[in-house]
Amino acid sequence: MRTGTGSKALAWVAAALTAMVLAACGGGGGSDGAAAGPSSGSGSGGSTGPGSNGSPTTVSYTVTLGQSAGQVGVGRTLTLAAVIVDSNGKDVTAQGRYAWTSSDPAVATVTPSATVAGAAVVTGIAPGTVNVQVAATINGADGNAIVLPVQTATITVAASHHYSLAVSHPLLTLANGETRQIRATLLDGDGIDVSAAVHDWAWASSAAGIQLSADRERATLHGVNPSTTSTVEGTVTVGVTAPNGVALAARIAVVVLKNGSYAYTLELLRNGTPIDAISILNGYPATLSARVMRSDGLDATAQFDGQWSYASTSPSLSVQPTASGRGFTLNTSRPNGADPLQSLLKVTATSRALDATPSAGLTVTEQPTWALVYDGPQPLRIATMPPLPIPVTATVRHRGNALTFLECEAWDWQQAGNIAVTPATHPGQVGVTPLTPGDFSLTASCSVRKTGQRLSVTIAGTAI
């Protein structure tokens, strides 16, 4: 096992990671561990079917639950998702069947998602702790049902502040020799990234072929698999203690493909930056882009010319693909004044020529309690001539309702690009003067007076 840790050694992380290594996921002949038990990070089963030359071929399946320790607020929701991968490294989650249970429905209930395969929505009912379990079944190559080991997540229901861990890829495939940077994001109940507020991040890998180094919420994976006949399968776990003292842990199923194979990764981007979480307000749609990167660094998006899918566990989140390219726009119909809602959006790419279906997940917070927004044209386009300052305003909103700039303090504006920024009529507004043509960005931030939460909004623009 290769590990990377934060500044503290957490007993709960050590125990969880020890258990994960002792019962590491099984899979194809390239797996580095034995079959997992019901409480492990993942578990496997297999079947035998005819091969291409008529000889028997054994295919095994591994299930991984994306969180082993989570948190949800009373009246709030948390999405859990399981993935099933076969011993060839193929994501077969959509072919599985899933039975979800809560150990105490009076504390938290669990409802299978009708739209996202392998996912379920946990709703907090009363403060306490429950075990949420999923039993997955899949038909093997011989047509018989294979019951995979039960997976368990310990969920704490908090009376007030709660936190969650977001990762963009519940399943990652790597090529032999490929290096990949990943990160986990610690979110509060409003979808605000509070990763910088904690320091005891701990990462671990269950397989020697999945080498790992880590620095706080970021990690680097390196795949090693010289075999041309089998894959290497394992689990990468990340854990951290939230600001309210509750331990959280997420899992990523990782497959290192047979030597000589390409791996493909789907990335979701906002303003050109990969993201794993986003907040959406009613009336403020967000347009994202997507790309598929091949393991040798080639942008392979054009090769994924099949029907892409966009599935969400939220009934109020809408997804509209753009007319050209692989972008899409998110919006919410959740009314102003409603409590925030966190959900999972899963995007899957397909190809008519390649046998690969890379997917990515996005944690979406609709109607966050506090948010900073920009009400002007998007994207912002400013003429360089005449060189006059154009007012740009950031607005504070509480559950979607507009408030004055006085609700915030410690305003700060940061810029990128060849523009000049000057003070305007109040701290929530600046004047922007383009100096030369080109793209620029402007980021406003402030602290909510009532709670101390730090809010920010980035405004993308072009000087013409």
C-alpha cells in the first residue's frame, strides 16, 4: 500500500485503511488483493462464460460504494453511489441491480434513484448515526445472477451544520505508466468549498499497481501494470475530519488497464477549469463544457461521437446540452426561499467506434443559503475603445433572494488579464477598463456578516 497523509494521524482513518487493505477488492487476474468481505471498501464476484475461441473465460465483478463515512443535515439530502466494474476494466454499473437499506429509518431514510444507476438519496430525519447498506447483483457471462458483497456507509445526521466530500470520478481507469492528478473537495451544506479550513487529509491505495502521493486535498496517481492479459484493480480512499468534528471518507474505484491499452477520462469544466462541485440559483444558469482526455494527453472528445447522457438525482435540476460541442447548461426550478438541495449529476460519454464509456460526477447545490452572483451579461464583453470604466456588480443573495452589499464585509476583487480595476459606488461594485483586446476574469469575494461564510463569484469576460 502507498499512502499520503496530512499533518495529523487519525485513528479512524488508520482503522478504515487497514481494513481496506486486508480485504482489498478482487477482480481479474491482475488484482492485487483477495476478495472483500461485507464491510470492506469494495467486493467482488465472478462467473465463467465462453471466450472468443470457445474456451471458458472467467469474468469477475467488483462493487465499490463511493463513500464509507458521510454526513447529512436534518431535512437535507446526500447522494450515495455504487459502481460495478468487470475484470476487463469496463464500467457495468448500469447492468446491476441494487437493494438499499437504512439501519434506522427514524434517523435517516434511503431511496434508490430512478434516474442514476447505482445511486440512492439519503434524507436526514433526526440527529444520530445510521449504517446505509447496498446489496448489488449482476448477471454474469453465463446469465446467472452474481450477488456481490454488501457495501456499507456510516452516515451521521447533524442537527445544523453538515459537510460532504465531493470527488469527480467514482471510477478511474489508468493506462500503464499514466500519471493522473485528482482532488477531493470538502463542501458545507451550501456547496461552499471549505477544503482549506481542514488539514488532516489522509489518502491510501489498496493496490501496489496504483501508486499514490498526496498533499492535503490533492493526490497524484500513477498506474503500473506490465501485464498484457489482466488488469490491476484497487481502491483509493480519502478521509478528513470536517470542521464540526465528524469524520468523512470517500472511495474511488481505480483500474489500471492491460499494458498497451489507452484509458479515457471525462472532465467537466467551468471557464476551462475542471470541477467536481457547483452551486446553482434559480434564474442563474451555468454553462459548462466537457472533454475526454486520452491517457497519452490527447484530447479525444471528437472520438466520443455517440449519445451522451446526463442523469441527476434531483427532480428540480435541468440539463440542456448546447447545440454544438460537448457543453451543457444547468438550471434549477427550485423556488427562492427554499432550503438548499444537494444532488449528483452523472455525465457519461459514448463512442460509436471505441468500447469505452467514461463518466464524471458533479455535486450540485441548488439554492444555497448564501451566494454571491453577477447579474450582468454572460460572457461579459467590453469594448477597448473608448477606454472607459464599465461598472461590474456582485450581488448577495439569501436562498435566491437579493440583498444589499451591506450583508457582506471584507470585500475583495481580484483580476486576471490585461484590465484595470477601480473602485465604484460601493464595495460590491468596481469599474473595469480593458487595456488591450483579449480574455480576462474578475473574482469578487466577501464574508457574510451573520455567519462569516466566505462567498465568491468569478466573472469571465472578453475585451474587444
